[in-house]
Amino acid sequence: MYHARALTPADLGAAIRDARVEKGWQQADLAAVLGVSRMTVSRLERGGSVSMDTVVRALAELGREVVIVPKFARVRVTDG
């Protein structure tokens, strides 16, 4: 199972890009599902400014979720 730690917008964008590629989608595919332009998906994947709604919906469409933990916390990941 894939897990990513994102400390910057660029990290989060890279994780979204990796999830999209893993799913076999092009940027245009994700854009169509989200109802945004391909350029918005490109900006998201580069860590640029997009709405929080777009980020959360993209993650959901790609089968991912956000988990917020303290920055230096030790996290045990379990399937569940």
C-alpha cells in the first residue's frame, strides 16, 4: 500500500500526481472527473494554488485521504 508524507504543497502535488499515474489516468482524465481544466490539475500537481475543495476531491477520486498528525509524530500505519 502506498503512503506519502507531504510537508509542502509540492509534496502533496507530487503524491497526487503519483496516485493519478498509478491509476493510469492522464491529467485530462482527472480534470474531467473534477470538472476543472487540465491546467488546474497541472497547477495542483506542481504544488501551486488551487482550492482546498479541488485538492480534497482529487484525493477522493484517486482513492486517497488526508490524515493530519503532528509534524514529528511517529505514526504506525495499519490497513483498516
